[in-house]
Amino acid sequence: MTTAPMNPKAGVSGPGKYAVRTDKLEMGSTSYGEGVETQAIKSGAPLAKSADTRPASAAQVRQQAVTSLYAPTERPDEPVTAGIDQGAGAGSDALMVNQPPDYTNFNANIQSYTPVLSYVASLENTSPETRRAIRQLMDSL
């Protein structure tokens, strides 16, 4: 018995009693064999429930409360200029972005890598540019 539709242009078989399986999976009878085994496995413990991962519908999004433009502030103790470098409140340094790197231990860190850098420079397939960069780095220490 083939599970392919008689007319390929007919499209996918819909659900129902006379539906044709397109995944080539045949369970057979559920009253014996694999069906009984599957039911026994299912009855041993409750099956896990997956979380609902569907996105919110447009109606649900519209039902959420939206703060109007002229509503009273929800943060009365925070200045309007908080987060920028001018005016009252914490400046952009509070955001901890674009901070200059800390070079206090830079030489000590690079010196701990000198055995590895020397090994890389000694490899036969290391490019001359890489060897030159390692040599310049070692000379600057």
C-alpha cells in the first residue's frame, strides 16, 4: 500500500478519517504490538508539558496598559537628564560603556604569554608579518 496521493497536484491530505499519511509512518493497530507498548510507556508517567511559545496576538498586545505621553512620572526622584553627561543625575559613565581599558597590568600579562608567543614565532608556517608583530611586542616589554 502506498501512502502517496494518487494525484500529486491534489496537495496535502487534510485531517480526517480518510486522510493519507505523508510521513510514511505507519503505526498499525493500537490494540497490539507497538501500540500496546507505546500506551504502556505513556501510562508510566505523565508526559512533560511544554511552555506556550506562541507570540502574543495583536489583541493581547492592544490590551496591555500603555503609558500616555502626559501621564505623571513613574520615577519622581530621578532627574530627566539622568544618563547623559549634562545636567543633574548620573552621567553616561553610569552605563559602563566605552570605558578606557585598564593598562596597569598590561606588561605583566603580556610577559606571562612570552613562552607561547616565542613558540608561535618559531613555527615554520608562521607568516613573516606575525613574526614581526611578536618581535615588536617583545621589544616593547
